[in-house]
Amino acid sequence: MKDTRKSISLFSGAMGLDLGLQQAGIDIQIGQDFNTACVNTMQANGHKALLGDICKIEPEELLSAAGLTFGEPFLICGGPPCQPFSTAGKRLGINDPRGSLFREYVRMIDVIRPRFFIMENVKGLMSSPLKDENGKNTDGKVLDIILEEFSRLNYKTVYGVLDSVNYGVPQFRERFVMIGSRDNEDIFLPIPTHFQMHQDPSYRWATLNDCIKDLEDFPGDCADFSPARLKFLKMIPEGGNWRSLPPEIRKEAMGGAYESGGGKVGFYRRLSYSQPSPTVVTSPIQKATMMCHPTKDRPLSVAEYARIQQFPDDWKFTGTLIDKYRQIGNAVPVGLAKAIGQALVATAENNAIIQVKRIRGTAIHEKIQEAIRLGGNAYVDTDSPEQFL
């Protein structure tokens, strides 16, 4: 069979994952989503998309739309809806109806048999407890079930939590990523390429100044803070939050949240140009996760959101203002996706490692070798780039 990189995307959203994979040389033939605004966005940017509930889509229909046959796709990629696995809320995990969409993802891989798969999700999936039929925690984890399912399909897997900032994205954004190989190939998670400290500026973490400064006076579509919230935000310096307010008015500003626990770092948060962005959320105006511009008294605009997630400036987002923020906030950053794609392509081409007769027996080389050796059902903590130093 001819070896191609023609691939299928599921739960595609605004195509952040797909765009990065395409930049790595992977050809996404078709996307799929249940949300009409997402499908309209894909089509508005010239991409083929299938609208529908994945539970009602047959693998044959997906393959036909992609112009592919069983076993031919290079990759199936996607992130089954992540709310059940979030660290917030009840975390019903695999027993949540949305969590069960993971089963549909497995069904597609089982029948279509791509050479590789990529599954991404929130980092909370790593610790999400498995519930019994009464909704009570068991000794198991959702991750155990996921690993069992892919093992049953005879896919070799590697997984871990990746922080986007370590791959050139101007944003702290941790995502669970799992890569699977049908043919038992030497898959690996992408090695970090950017660091907090580096002698070459091009390898340092990217900041908000690097990506949105030029949009400061030309924001385009933008939400608004309520007058009540704006009253307090105007008092917050760049890089500050509610703790920057005078002590005597903090309780008034915070309301009932003032007595609650936790750091509450997102309340009245004004971002800093000199740092990467916090994780872009689905709305920049929510009280607990405000995304206020570093110097302007407004939230980040749609265009600024898109820049932080590394969408091309000419990428069209369809739907209402709420739809646009949500599509961007739910996306995988393009730079992280590209790094994942490059790791897959290097595996497919069998050129990820420079083979040498010996490695010097120093601690630094031993750390690198250990990172390379971690495979199979291994957890690689690439959120700690120092392990590669």
C-alpha cells in the first residue's frame, strides 16, 4: 500500500490541532464536529468538514468523505470533549455522557486502523478517578481504561502532559497528549524547543509583547467588561490582579469569592506584556478567569486570542462573538500541534535519532538517553524541560 500522510481529524473545532499538524507535513483530508459554527469555520477557510454527531457517523462514511480506505490513513487525531476530565466540577470521568465520546473515538480507530493516532485532552485526565454506577470513586483511574482500550486495539502508546509555552507558544497551556502506533514504531512525545532561559532569544519563551503588541490600538471584535468590573480593573497595574487593589476595597470587589479558598489569581487579572499569557479560556470576561489587556481597559479581543493560539491572521472564525471566543479558547495551540506532528513525521521517517557508537557517560547525556528510552505505556513529563538539559 502506498505510504501517504493523508489523515482524518475528529472533534476538530476551529482546527488549531489540524493547522499545526499540516505545518508539520501531515495532510488533513477532512475534519468533523458536532458544532455548526465550528464546521462553518472549517469550510470558511477552505477545508472539508463533516457536520454531525460522531455517535451517528459510520467509519465508512468518514472514509468515503476523506477519499480513503480502511488501513490507509496516516493518522486519526482529535480531542474528545474534555469537560468530564477537567479538574473543575464533579469530574464524572468516563461515566459522564460526554466522556463516553471517547468510546466513539476508539470505535473509529478500531475500524479504520490508522497508522497513528493522537488524542489530546485536559491535564486533569491524568488524575481523573473512575466512578462506579452510583457515581462514587473507585480505586481506578479513567486513564487506566483509556490505556486498556488502546492496548486491546494493539496500539503502542506514549503519553504525558505538555506545556505549550515550551514549544514556542506565547501561553502557559498544559494539555494531556497521547500518541499511538499501530505498527509498534518508536513513537515519542516532542522534546521541548523553548525555555525560560536561553542564550539565543529565538529559543526563549514567547511573550504577549511578541505576539499582540501591534494590535493594541486595532483590536477588532472584542467583548466588554461590565461597568462594575471595569471600575476595579482600572485600578489594577499591568501583571496584577485583585490583590493589587487597596485592601479596604478588595472585599467589595470580590463579593462572595473573597471568603473562598484558593489563590483566585484570575479575579481582576490584567495581563503582562513581558510574560507569556495564562491559559486562554473560552471567555475573557468571566469573573474568575478575566483576561484583561495589559495596558487597555478591555478584555483581549478575538484577534488577540487568535494570535496567542497562533492562528494565521487571515483565519476566519464564524458565528457570534461568543462562538468565536469559544472556538479559539478550546483550540490546541498551533505551535504545540506542529511539534507533535513533527515528532510523528520523524518517527515515520525513522530519523528522529542520530545513531552513534557510544554516548559519553556524563549525567547530561544520561538524562537525554533516559528521556528517549521512555516509551510504551510511559508517562513522559515534558512539562519539566530541565530533564533535557
